[in-house]
Amino acid sequence: MNSIIPLSAFTDNYIWVIVYGNSAIVVDPGDAAPVKKFLSENNLNLIAILITHHHFDHTGGLLQLVEENKCSVFGPKGDHIDGITDALSEGDKFSVLNLNFSVLETPGHTLDHIVFYSENTDQKILFSGDTLFSGGCGRLFEGSPLQMNESLQKISSLPDTTIIYCAHEYTQSNLSFALATNPSNRKLISHSKTVNDLRSRNEITLPTTLIIEKEINPFLRLHDKEIVKNAELFHDLKLNSKQEAFAAIRSWKDSF
Ligand code: ZN
Ligand code: FE
């Protein structure tokens, strides 16, 4: 049985650590310091690093950890991230510790973004980086709304019970936007209360699950007429497709 533990980094990043026996995998180590501290306090060997995309808050600790641990580094293809030993594309599969991972390319936030899915333990798990957040999705720094919507659709097609480990604690602000788009969504209202409670005690709101996100995340609810109507009102524009609705909701969020 694996345990999956969040380490806080910078202001709102989480570096996820998967522990199995005395071995560990870390996901998106933007900073080496909290990882080194955790490994030494728990007497763990670092076996592998997983990287979702090139941003510094996800890769900044990579080279230092590799130097000290000689571990494999799985990350996006393209030779643009120093230290990657196993360059990955859509559909690639690999195994580390007791886990089999498959890779999904999810361009949008960045063009190189990938996510890591594993279903061979008793739990299905996804490391979604900055593609899917609880209640929201990543900003479009490099990709188009079309690409991001397709990436989120790809994630949506995973099993509903998938447990999702996102890379930032953005849930509370995402949900205040979600409520503006979808004020009559009862599940969203009650989930927001839970999240506000957790945050008032400075507690983590993650992981989430795909089923929860389908209920509360406006970017996975383009079929919801209330959300589309509110996006039309905000932009004073008729939205004729899910694609247009996605772009309109994303740009509304950017200015929220
Ligand atoms: Zn990022
Ligand atoms: Fe980030």
C-alpha cells in the first residue's frame, strides 16, 4: 500500500511524495529543500521524479535531487528540461516502485504538459500538475482554449473514482469563481463550505476526485445551461458551442 503525502512549497505549491516501503517518488519538486528534509526524516530513498511541465515551480529542485540521489526522472519529451532521463509522450507506459503509470499529453497551460495516471493499486490516481485544479484549470500560458478543453476532456474520460493530486492549493479561489458561474449548484455550495472550513484551519483541500470535479468544476460542466448563460451575460455574447463556452469561461476567470 502506498501513501501519498503533500509537501508544501513556495506559497501554494504541493510536491506530492509517493511512499512505498523505504522508497519514494516525488512529483514536480519545484524546491529541493522540503523533499530532502522529508526523505531524511523518514529514511527514504528517492527512486524517481515525475515532472508534469517545464515551469520552475515544478522543476526548480530537480537537478539538486538528481545529483544527490541518482534517480530516474520521467518528464515531457523535447529536451528543454535539464535532468530528464525518460522523455515521455502520449500513451507511454512505465513502472516505478509498485506502480504502473500511463502518460496523457494535456497541452493548454503549457504545450509540454503531461499528466500521470496509475490504476494498478487498489486506487486509481492521477497527478494533474497545472492542467486540472480542484474547481478550476490552469491558465493558458502557451496553449489555446481548444487544446485545454480537449486535455480536460481526456482527463474526464478516466474512471470517475480517480483520485486527483493537483499541484496548487487554488481550490478556494477557484470555487468563488465557480459559484459566480453556477450559483444554483447545490453540490458546489456545500463543497465550498467544506473547503472554506478546511482553509480557515489552514488545511489542504486535496486530493480531489473526478466525480467531485464533474459536479463542481465549471470547466468540466460546459453542458450546464446556467454556466453558459452566465458566461454569455458576462461577455455580452452568444456562445454557440462547448468550445466557445470553454474559451468564454476561461477568459472570464482570467479577469475574475
Ligand atoms: Zn505551471
Ligand atoms: Fe505551477
